[in-house]
Amino acid sequence: MTADAFLSFARGTGFDWALTIFVFGMLLRLFEVLSLGRKPDLSEGRGSGVQGGLKTIVTRTLPRAAVFAREPVRIINGYVFHIGFLAVLFLYEPHIELFDAKMGLSWPGLPTGIINALGVLTIFSLLLALALRLTSPVLKFLSTGSDYLAWLVTLLPVLTGYLAYNHMLLPYTAMLAVHILSVELLMVVAPFTKLTHMFSFMLARWYQGYRAGHRGVES
Amino acid sequence: MSSASIEKGIRMIREQIDAPIASFFSSCVHCGMCADACHFYVQTGDPRYTPINKVEPMRRIWEQEYTLWGRIKATLGLSRKVNAQDFEAWEELVYDGCSLCGRCSLVCPVGNDISDMIRKIREGFAVAGHAPEGLVGATRRAVEIGSPMGVRLSALEAQIRHLKHDTGLDAPLDQAGADYLVLLSSMEIMNFPEYLEAIARIMQQAGKTWTISSRAFEATNSGVQIGVSDIAAELVQRVVDAAEELGVKTVISPECGHAYTAIRFEGPNLIGRPYNFRVQHILEVLEEFRQQGLLKTKGKETDRMTFHDPCQLVRKGGVIEAPRNLLGMVTDSFVEMRDHAEMNWCCGGGGGVSANERADELKSKAFNQKKSQLDELGVDTLVTACANCRITLEEGLERNDMDIPVIGLTEMLADHLVEEPGKGGET
Amino acid sequence: MRTIENDDDLRAALTQMDVTDQRHVAALFVEDVLEYTHDSRLRHALSVVIRADASEAELKAAHRTARAAALDAHARCGADSDWSDQSPYFVARAAEAATGKNAKGTSSTLAWLVAMQCRMATCCLASETDQESEENTCSAQRRIAAEFINSRKDNGHE
Ligand code: SF4
Ligand code: SF4
């Protein structure tokens, strides 16, 4: 297969398949959660569950000082790769053009120099995340194959994107095809790993926040 | 254990899984933050005590039963079913290694209420016969005698006689139409009878009528701690029946953390209907009295003191301001611990841990968290509002050679009440 | 000759004493119910209080001993317990209070708190119908306090 054919597969059939699996997979996962339902809370409320739920979805984004003090590196690093990943995904001009073409939505991006730097930062941040996972007794203990897989499929798009942009390792066309495939791999894997948290975290925060709001306690 | 009871346990765990639990498992990113919130992990350094690991058997059941991918994996033999060895291995984590303090739930970045997950997995462990002996006995006594410690009405009656004799105050039994129905914890009856006297004095000063039910004076709920909802419901029902029969407007939960959340928030859900009376923690009642000007105190303590927030009160019950306002009435030298209010560290004895003798060593390790908080602060007196915290703290302090007395807040307030002439004190 | 007729008198008399005297009387109260416990540490702790020349450090050690005894005797949360077995616990609590700091700024004095704990120790033992033993403890306390005050007077303390 030539690099061009490879690229057009990645852009065409490959992408369509990946997107389908991603969307249906995620919908299925969310359906699996929501269909279990929950019983109404019969206790006398002290506050609003809805308010508590919505508030927690937002506030839980920041760590509590008491815990931050114990693990500053791990927590800051968590922000770095989340923000870095989202920035290169959503604020890189060619990506925005792609979203525009597929969904008709566009927004301003960041200069490519900054995106390039963010890409490097994200790669290093993900490497640090792996190092922490391999050295912290708790993380090592908790981690399963699925955690390392999720790590790998998150790293690959950033790494290949960086290589493609900087014309490294492979000819541009081939590297771009590899880059797109790596994104597709991420999309296919996401619904079956902890990467579902990209959507389900809102449900989790909502449920805990709802209950806390009802009881009138912190969350 | 027979495989039949393990099957029952698995079925029970499956029944506990609802949308919130499923969303928690779906969201966990294995970041390990919850470990840093848990005194059992922080003080032992043993990663098995990572909160989310305590519900690993429940996660496997969830994945295998409620997710398509998990079912495929199970069919292909890629995942192992939960078995008797798992129950064996996790029993200690689920009961000894968790005081249901709720601190982990507050720090999980994706919002998992891990503490509640552990509360729920206990339901399965209890029916599978994998609950600690101490808790099993306490639960049996709660059902048969009405108190987890086997406290009988006669003991309470003896205390009431003592109260009348020595202070002239009464603790009226079964008085219909009283403003308040007062519940007690067995710990208070056995170890801290000062609480009853404090209530009698405060109620007298506030001019409120109150009563104790001879049929349902116990506030604690072993059913909740061990994780048997049927029993928990029955224990709640006893209080509800008594309150409704006596026609009281408000039921007061005593200085016990879990008793409060059990009757206040779990109760209506356990019996399947709302109450037609209010439930308040004693500190909430006292705070109301304070706001209405019904509490008159004199004198201030000069000791440097701090308040140990009972976990269930701050994190699951939302009673945070009341103790601070009340302490303000009787002391000017109040200081806060570094992590206080909703981020307070557990004493280590909650959630049934102190009823479980097997857990003693672990409990005293976990106490070191409290010790370091106190060492940093250097106080003369420690105030709290839970009889179980109180004994756990006293024991921990004693073991660590720390000379800090522990007092109940209600009792301390009662000690400062302005005596009204002609009331109390006579025989 | 001073006599103490009722609890109001007793409380008033105790309130007028300084802490050293209160401690002394309190220790006598505890001795009166000491038969209810087998914990020999308590007797030693009390002897420190009664000795007039006990140092701060000795007192502190006695207090620690009494507290350890109380914690050893307490009814554990959720454990099968019996009210009539709680007597030693309350005796130890009484000794702990007698050797401890005076409650400052409160309406209860040290000796009165000790008196109450001692009565609780008898209360546990009183069977449902018999209230006499607790009454005995009360009258013993009045007598002990009165004798103490009188002996002080005789020694020209007042
Ligand atoms: S803090 Fe939350 S997301 Fe992180 S490991 Fe614990 S449960 Fe999972
Ligand atoms: S509830 Fe408390 S004790 Fe239990 S796992 Fe969470 S932090 Fe640890």
C-alpha cells in the first residue's frame, strides 16, 4: 500500500469505523450506567440536590488543599497532560478545520509554535505520569494492563502528531496516516477502558454532588 | 463458608449496584488520590488500603454483570469470577480497614463516593457470613435486646433514679406529647451518664419538654454498620413507632456520629417512607436554643482547646458550624486543627471498627493521624460530640502518653449553664 | 461541730474548699467505694492525693494511672456489656477526676464531680428495687466531708 492509499484509508473508512465504535461504545456505556437507575431519597432534605450536583461537577475540578499538599507533583502533572492534550486536540488550526468540515463548527486556535510546545510538554507530562505509575506503591498496585493501554493510546496521537508536524521519523504523508490511525485507535479503545471517564466523570460528580446537596453537606 | 452463602453474597452485592455505583466504577482512573485521603493507607503505607481497592470485588461483579464488554471478557475467560477466597481476603479491608469516614469521597477527582460504595459492599459480605464477630454480636444484641451492648431498660432506669436523687431533675419515660424524644447511645449509658444529666439540665433551662421511650431508647444502628439493611430498617422502625406513638415533633440523635446519619438520612430510605417528625442531632438542637437565646451560660474555659469533628457529623451530616458557635459560648481559646471541619481526619474507630476487636492494632495505627494533628497544635483539652470518638481518642492518647482530657460538648455546655435558684441541686 | 444534712449543703461546703482540700476529700470519697474494684493501681493513686506533700509530678503520674484504669475498665463500643459490671469503671473515673485538674470556670467543682462518679459506681450495683446502697454512699459522702471540715478546724486551719 502506498502512503497515499494508507492516508486515504485512515481518513475515510478507518475514521468512519472508529467514529462509529467510539460513539456507539460510549452511548452504550452511558446507557449501561443510567439504565440501572436509582431510588429516590426519602429523607428530609436540607438543600437542593440539583444545585449540589451541578456545583460538584464544576468544583471537583480543583483539588482540596489537604490532599494537594501530599501529592503536588502528581496533581499538577494531571492538569498538565489533561490541559495539554485538550489544547492540541481542540486549538490546533488543522484540527479545527477538520471539526469545521465534519460538524460545521469552528473556533479560534492557537499559533502552531505554541501548539508544538504544548505537544512536547504533554508528551513529557505523560512520560512522567507513567514514571509515577511505575514507582508509586499505590499506583503500581492499582494499575492493570488496561491502565497502561489507556496510557499508550493517549500518548500515541500526541507523539505521532508531533513527529508528523516536525517531519520526523517517517515521510510526512506516512506519519500523518499513522497519526490519524493512532487517533482512531484511541477512539476504538476509549469506550472499553477507563477513558470512559471523559464523559462519565460528570455523572459520578453529579450523583455524589446531588446527594451532598440534598443532605446539605460539602462535596 | 459454603458456596451457597458466597452466592448469596454475590447476589446481594449485585443488587446494591445502581446508577451512581456504576458511574463511579466507569469513571475511576486509578489515580490513587483516594489513598492519600485515607488514614488507614496513610498510616500503614499498605496500598491494599487504598479506598477504591476495598470495593474491587464489587467492581468485578459490576463489570461482569452490567457491562457488555465485561460479559464478553467473562465469556472468553479473560476475567475471573469473585469467589470465596476473595471474600476471605477482602473481609479485613471492608470492615477493619474502613471507618466509613467519607474522606476519600471528598477528594476523588472524578467524584466517586467511595465511602458509600464500601457501605454497600458490606451488605454482600454480611450475608455471605464474612463480617467480623464483634459486629455480628452487636447486631444480634441490637435486635434481641434493643442495644448493641446489651443495655437493658433497667440500667437506664437506674440512671434516671440516680439523676432524680442527686440533682432533682427528671428524665421522663414515655411521655406523650413531649417536644422532644431523646435517643441515647449505649456507649453513653454505659460510660458517659453525664450526657443524660446534661440533657436534663439544658432542657430544663430551655423550658422544653422531653421524653425517652422505654421501648426505643437506643440511637445507634448496628444494621447500618455491619451492612444488613433489613435489620437496619427494623431498628429504625422501632424509633419511628415510638416517636409516632408518643406524638413528638422532634427526635434528638445523641452525641454519636453514625447514629445521626443512620436515623436522619438512611432511616426513611430504609423503611421506605418519609417521617412525620423531624430528626436533629443534639448539637443542632443546642444551636437552635442558642439562636433563640434559650441557653444561658456563664464563665469561660481558659484551657487551649480544639474540636474533633465526628466524621459522620461533618462529612455526611453537615453539622459544621453548630459546634463552633456553641464552643464560642464557653471558651475564648479555641483553636482549629490543620485539617478540620469537612476535611477532618477520623479518630479511627468509626464505622464499626471499634466494635471489632480484631481491628484494634490497625485502629491504633490509624490513630497516629490524629496524633500528628494534635501534636502540631498542642492543646490542653479536646472536645468532641460522639461517645465512640471520645473513647477511641482517650485510648489513643493514653497509648501515646499524651495527657489531653477529652470532653463531650453537650456536657461541657451543661457545666456552664447559669444555675437557676431553686432548680436542681436539691434532693 | 459542722454537720452536712443534704446535697445542697454538701455542694456548698465543697465549693468553699480550695483545690488541695477538695482533692483530699474527693480521694476519701473514692476510698469509700474502692471495694467495688479490684484494680490495685487506684489505691496507690489515691494515696498520693491524700499525702499533703505530693508533688505536681507525682499527682500527674497518679492521674495517668487512674485514667489508664478507667480506659481498661470501660465498656467497649458494641461489646456485650452489663450495667452491673460498670462499677469499677466509675470508681476509676472518680479517681481520675480526683487526681485531675480542677474544672475551671464551670459550675461544678472537682470534689462534686468525684462524688457523682462514686455514686454512679454504687448505682450500677443497686438492684432494681434496692436504692439503699446509693443512699448509703450519699450519706457517707456527707459524713466524710463534715469530718474533714471538722478535723481541719481542730487543727486550727480555719
Ligand atoms: S481517587 Fe477516585 S479516580 Fe482516583 S483511584 Fe480513587 S476512586 Fe479512582
Ligand atoms: S471512608 Fe474513610 S476509612 Fe473508609 S476508605 Fe474512605 S477514607 Fe478510608
